[in-house]
Amino acid sequence: MSLGIVDYPTFLLGTIFVVLLPGPNSLYVMTSASRHGWRSGAWAALGVLVGDTVLMCAAVFGAASLLKLVPALFLGLRLAGAAYLCWIGLQLMRAAWRASQAMRRGEAIATPEEGVRTGALHPFRSALLISLMNPKAILFFFSFFIQFVDPQAGHPLLAFLVLGVSVQLCSMTYLATLVLAGAKLAAAFRRHRRLAIGGTGAVGALFVAFGMKLATASLE
């Protein structure tokens, strides 16, 4: 392909594969939509897209080299991201536990949605933080994304722009699907309290697992 892009079909296939892989970004978007409706999911999706844009720009302008030169910086970012994911997971598990106890006692509040929101922040801010501190996203943009532009080409920034738009279109399509699916789940959760409680607890456990796994990520 022109513009100095190296093997665009391979880049596109790799991007689609990575986007479809389950991760904290997509899980958070779907959780927000399923627990609080499509508007919350849409805000979370926007947060992910903005966070990914920031990471793309950082990769293009050399942050990857900085993180490799200063391993302690990546270590701190990695541990902060892992801790935040674990914190969200524990909050969800706590909400599910409190809702199950309330339902057992016959109290009116019987769903985790009425206990605590997904994290303490607005879904846009929470998703933005998850995206920026997500080693999976950092590894993709800093190790995979930048390899498909020839630095000797006449317009490398234009090439990166084309690749970036391609990534965001793939992400937008996938996240929109998750928001719609989450909204469908929200309706089911309102009808089935035990399903909502079990789902919230399971998602919380997944966030904790993601946090523990991402804590061991490496740029190599």
C-alpha cells in the first residue's frame, strides 16, 4: 500500500483479531451498558476510544522508546493499571455480595445496580483510565501498531493517521455491538435478580483476574 504503510492487509487482520480478544476495555463497556443502560455503555466506549487515541499518539511520538529505556516507568504504569482493575473487580464483587444478602433478607434493594456503580467515577473517566493504564493496549500500540509504517517514507504521519483511523473504526464497530448487547442484558437483569447478582460477581472476578494477569505484562 502507498503512503509508506507496510503490509496493510496483515495490519488490518491483526487489528481485528486483537480488538476481538476479551480484555478489560471491552468488558468494562459491556458491564456499564448491562448494569446502567446504553448511555452509560456509550460513555464508556467513548472513554476507551479517547484513551486509545492518546496511546496511539504517544506511540507515534516516541513514548515506546521512553518506556523501554526507563523500565521503572512501565513497571509503575503496569502496577497502577493492575491495581485499578482489581479495585473495580472487588467493588463489583462487594456489590454482588451485598445485593445477595439484601435479597436473602427480603429487602427492597436486591440488585447490585442499586448498591455501587462500576467504579466510583463517571463511566467515561473510568474507561479512559482503564484504557490508558491497560498494558494490553500499550503493548498493541507500542509494539504492533508502529511496525507497519516505513519511517523513511515521505509522509509517515499520514500513514499513522490511516492506520489509526482503521483501528478506531474496528473498535467503534465492536464497542457499539457490545453496548447494544449490554443493553439487552440490562433488560434481562431487571427481570431476573439472581442472574444480575451472579453476573456482577462473575464480572468482578474477571476484572481481578485481568488485573493479576496484566501485572506481569512486558514490552518485550
